[in-house]
Amino acid sequence: MSTSGSDLRPDLHQLLTILETMLQEEQEVFFSEPEFELLADYFEDDDQPGRALELINAALRHYPYTLDLHLRKAELLLRASEAHKALEALDGAMHLNPFELDICLLRAESLAFLGEYEAALDVLEDRFAESETPDDRSDILYIQGLILEQMEEYEGMYQALRSALEWRPGHPEALERFGIAVEITRKYKESIVFHQALVDDHPYTALAWFNLGQALAYEAAYEDALEALEYAFLIDPAFEMAYREYIELCFELRDYANALRVIEEMQEHFPADSDLAMRAGQCHFYIGSYPAGQKALLHALRLDPLNDEALFFLGKCFAAEENWPKAIQYFSKAIRIDGEQETYFAAMADAQARIGNDKAAEHYIQQAISLAPEEVYYWITYASFLLAKGKARKAWAMLENSDAMGFGPELEYARVACLFALGRKQEALLVLEEALLEDFRQPPPGSKPTPRCGP
């Protein structure tokens, strides 16, 4: 089968049928060059690189002087971790066009894969000195950045990728990798200045806006970060990661209405996704639209029945409506899928207490404490439950014997409540005085925290 006209796309389904017939009948595989490449693309995308390589080898038997086929063979061999064979394929390509830049770039990548980093960098340096176009220099610097990343020379990686973008500001692969280099080197302030200048000159570069948004978010410039991320997906409506980063930042800021707006916009461009439907359900829950939340979360569960977080929030929606049997049903399912989430057990404890099932409630809050003994909230919840049931002595013993006593004044207040319930008023007042003094020494809410060492 052949095609005529440079814009005519072969029918992939028909090509696959013809290929299978050729193989079954043990015929020689023969297609036009574009058809061979289309079939190779299909098998590579389908995670069958071996079949893709077989097709390129077949193509080279018919078209041995086509440079692109030699380069494609080298690429496939390199992706298959056969760098030595990739270098052999590139030697063949050199005979066709020794000045082809892609030969140099693939040779450098292959040498780096073999651990010959200095040789790889020398190849790139020599070619950079000979290059005349900005695009060629940008491509060379991009590959240099990848090799320096393999060498764990992250400062050099950052500088190489930045230089690549100075030669070609819209280089998509360099932009993507530069965002990672910024994250590794923590050069967020520099990144903001660099990307702001880039988008000023090239305002329709979606990846640059995305990188700018991530750097701004790290520097706590949240409104500007949201604006930059929104520009990214408005410029490129298929930019999935930009939507997701925007939504996650909205969740961090508890801006659920804005998150829901972007989720709904994203759903217009991408197929159904359990995690995204779950996020929509969470937004509805947080803004108090419980029926809408239930609908979205049930949709998430149809897409992924094992989405424990969707089950948990479905339970929370029913709990908010005081439909405790339904809440317990979904909390139980979430716990069966992931029994390591203390929040699931705490929610189940509350639901069980609401229907008067005290024994089960106590069991589940104990489970939450065992999973997260450092969380003061669960200790206090348990103590409050026991006090409400008239079990002040047990609540006092639990707080006295726990390993959580050093976690701040909140637990001291719980101890005060226990002591008052036990009639030990003077002792309660002494503990209260200590707790108030400790609380007074704490920084006020919203004050700037003391810087921590490390990330």
C-alpha cells in the first residue's frame, strides 16, 4: 500500500491489517517510508518497542539511504538500553550526512548512557562551536543539561537549560526540564525573574507560565501563582498538569469554589477521571453542596471502585446530612480498602457515637490514636467522649498514661476537665494555670514561624 501527496495520512487500521496478513503469509514486509514510520510510531506508543524496531529494520532493507530511518533506529536502540548498537547505527547515518545535528545529539546521549560523560560533553562542545543557528545551539545545550542531570551536576544542569532557553525561549523540552532544575536547585526567586522576562517577550508560551506559577507558589505569592497557572491552560487547553497544579493550589488555599470552576473546565477537555471527579466531590462537600458532592463521588467510584478517599468523602457527605447508617457504610468501605488512615477511623468513631454505639465508637477512636499517636486531636476526642459518658476516671487514666503528654497546652486543658469532673478542683486550677502560662508563651496565630532547617 502506498500514499500520494505529502499531506495524506495512511489509514492506520488498514495498515495494521495488511501487516498482520503479510506476517501470517510470511510475505516480505513492504510499505512506503511514511507508512513504515507510522506503524513504528503505533507500536512504540503501544509499548511494543521491539516490534517498532523490527519495522524500522525492514524499512532500512528497502530504503537504506534514508537518514531519518537510521536516526529512528538509533533512537529505538537507545530507548531499549542498547547504546552500543545505537552508536553503530549512528556510524551508518554518518555516511549519509556527517553534518546532521541529530547524529551528534544521539551520539552524546548514547555515550552518556554508557557512562562516558566527558566524551559525551566533548561531542556537544565541539558541535556547539561549529553551530550557527540559535535552534541548533538550544538543542545542544538541552542535551548537555540532560547529561549533567545524569551526572548529578544540578547547578550545571540549571545553567545549561537556562542557556538553551536564552537561545530558543520556546524550546518545549528545555522548558519542561528547566522547571525540574529549578525545583532541584531551589532557585525559585531566579526562576521568577527569568520566566517573567520570558513571558513578557513570548506571552503565549504555556510552559513558561507554568514554571512561573510553580515558582511563585513556592514563594507564597499565591494569587500571582494562580494567575500564571491559569494563563498556562488558557493558552494550551490540553495542558493537563497546569489544571491539576491550579486545582491543588486552590485546595491548599481552601478556595474550593475556584477549584470547582477549573475542574469543570478541565472536564470539558479530558476523559472521565476518578481522581478529578473525587476532587469535584470534595469541593461540593466543603462548600456545603452535599447532594452534588454525593453525585460527583459516586461518579468517581464508578470509574474506580477502590478509590478509598472518594468513599471516605461520600461518608462525610452523608454524615453532614446526619444520615449515619449511610455514613458508616461508606466509612467502613474506605477502611477496608486502606486501614492505615487515622482520619477514616476517627470519622467512623464519631458516626458510631452518634447512633449510640459506644463500644464501637471507643474501638475506632482507639484505632485512630494507635495510627497517629502524635495527633493531640484524637486524644482529646477520646477524653471528651469518655467524659460525656461519665467515665472521668478512665479519661484521666488514659491521658496520664499516654505517651502524648508533651504535645502542648491542649492536652493540659483536657486534663483540667478530667480533674474538675473528678472533683479535684484545686489540682485542676493548678494545671489550668500552668496550661495558660504555656499557651501564653506560644506564638499567636498567624505569626511568622521559626525557620526550619532542611527542605
